[in-house]
Amino acid sequence: MAISKEGKVIQLDRKTSELRLNQLKLEAQFFCPECEEALILKAGSKRIPHFSHKRKSDCFESYERETKKHLDGKQLLYEWLTNQGLRPDMESYYHEIRQRADLGYTLHNIKNAIEYQCSIIPEELLLKRNQCYIQAGIRPLWILSDDHYHRKGSQKLSLSSFQYLFLQINASGQTVIPFFSPQTNTFLLIHHLMPLTPKSALGKLSFRSLSNIPIHQMLRGSIEPIHFSRWQTEIRRMKTYANIQFGLFPRTFLDELYQSSIYPASLPPEIGIPVKNAYYIATSPIQWQTYLYLDVFRFRKTFSLHEIYNSFKKRCLNKHIKLRALSFGIEGGGLVAVREYVEVLRKLRILSTSNHFDYYLEKPIQMEDNLQHLLEIEKNFYQQYGEKIMRNAIK
């Protein structure tokens, strides 16, 4: 989309005729509605006709050189929305925030913007654009190209901090990251995301074809959660190989464990429990839950939730724990995850409350030097509590 010298909106797509393109080349000058710089009309036999910024432009649109995949993806999503009886705009421009979305449409009197992202842009820029949409009453949906989907094994994924920015919460309160493949006309959706490390997580994958899924149902769906045994296997592997596998945990964390006469392999099942809002914390759940044990649970007879929060915040301040930026993030999301962990321990009768404010350990969290004995304890723990823990993590 571009603006002519007279202020007229000019929109191109794959159906724009060659005659029309030739007329435009002869008659018009084109300008970006966002930065007002002059644009170049590009049309050939292999690519969808489009407008392009000149080299060294400072406009946001020039951050992402528009690839054939991006153009094809926008066109397919535009046709998908049109076939549902909606009236989408390609490269919809919102004057009040001076931003242009890949697609814009209105549903139930609510403005919606779709951004189909094929390349990596600065995280701060994405967050800023997302916040502008929200403040203007526009509901954004960020979709990643399937080039960014990286699987490490069955139900195990590799995810960067940039990919986490595309995390959505659906109507059922469950996590979803949407990817789109123009080659197959298919959405790839990651459900029930459960972080393991800063760059790896467990998650269930589903596929939705453009031909049979409407926009209001795209992120919905009942997907079976990950079985607790899968989580148990990954967490035990991380604890066992913490000393051997380079980069699994920071050296400072391992050094603090050794100074406390604790070996990573001896960490019990009460440490490394999944919680629903764990995605707010970039640090592994094994690590941040171990810090709570070292700072609060290990020596104190009683402690308040406020003291637990303060311990967590101090670790964040000292950069032992890192929080994650999210497009829908709420302030204090990391503390929500901490509260969920405390609640899980309370439901498992590991923690109890002596009054409305104070907690105490009803069952001691013990390190076990005998690995065979620990594995038996862990097996019994998950057989008894595994299903309850996983229900809490996805509800």
C-alpha cells in the first residue's frame, strides 16, 4: 500500500493487472503513509507487485526487506479473511498511532491488526508497536513464519526470547504460539508451553489448515496436555547432567550449590516443578526454585509470602534470575509464577500455613546423595502427585 501525491490510497496484490501497473508507473508518485518517504513500485514476473523504500530508509518498514514468503503469506491471509465475509485491508494504516499493520479488519466492532513476521526485528520495536496497538484499542495478533519453528525432539522445542514475544493466551487461558506456512497454507500452533531452560521448552504441536479454520477459532482447541512423565524425564536429565552439559546452567549457580554442599543431581522432585506462568521467568525452574530453597525454605522455621517475594526480587536484582519480556505481559508476572509454586507446595502438603500470613515446611525438602534411592523417591512423588501438578500447570 502507498499514498499518491493527491493523497489517494493505492493497493497492490497478485491480481493487479499489468496494464494497471504500467499506468501507475507512468502517472503517479508514491509515498509511505507511515514515514511519508518516496516509495518505488516494483513489479516483475516472479514477485507480487509491491512498493519498496529506498536504501538507507529510517522507516520501520525498511527494517524488514519484504521477501516473497512475506508477500505470499500476507496475500493468503488476506484471502482467508475475505473468504470469511470480513473486509480486511492489506497494509492497514492507523493514523492515530502512525502505524501500518500487514492486515487490518474489524470484527464485532473491534479493530484487529495482524502482523506476519518473517524476519527478526529488535524486540524493543515489536513491544513498542504492540503497546501502541493496545493503547489505541486495536487488538494485535502476531504470527511467526514457520521458518522460526525449531523442534529438538518429541514435544521439545528451541525458542528464543524473540519467539516468546509471539506467545498468546487463548480464550481458555492456555498458551499458544502461532506460526504460518504459506507453502502449505497451514498454521502451526504450539500449545501448553512449559519452559525448561532459557532457550528450550516442552509444548504440544497442532496443525490448522486455512481452508477449514475461521479466525475466531484459530487459537482455540482442546489439546491434550503434556504427560507428567515427559516433564519428569527432562528435569531429571537436566539435574543429572548439569555438571557435564556445557551451558545448561550458569557457572555461578553451580558454584553456589557446591558451596552449600549440594550436587545438582541430588536436587529432589520438589525443585523443578512446572507452574502455569513460568514463561514470565527466563531462568530455568530448577534454578529459580533452588534459590527459594537456599534463601528461604532451607533454614527458616516460618516465613511469609512477602519474604519469599523479597528473596526472588533480590535474586532478580543481582541478575541470578532473569525475567522474560512478553507482548501481553503484566507487571509482576514473575511473582505470579512464584505464588503458583508456593501454592503447589501447599496443595501437596509440603508447605502449610500457620496463619493467613506465615508458612512452614510440613515435609522437609531433603537432598539425597544416593542417586538410586533418589530416583525411587522421585518416581513415587510423580506417581502420587504428577497429574495434580500438570493440571495446575495448564488450568
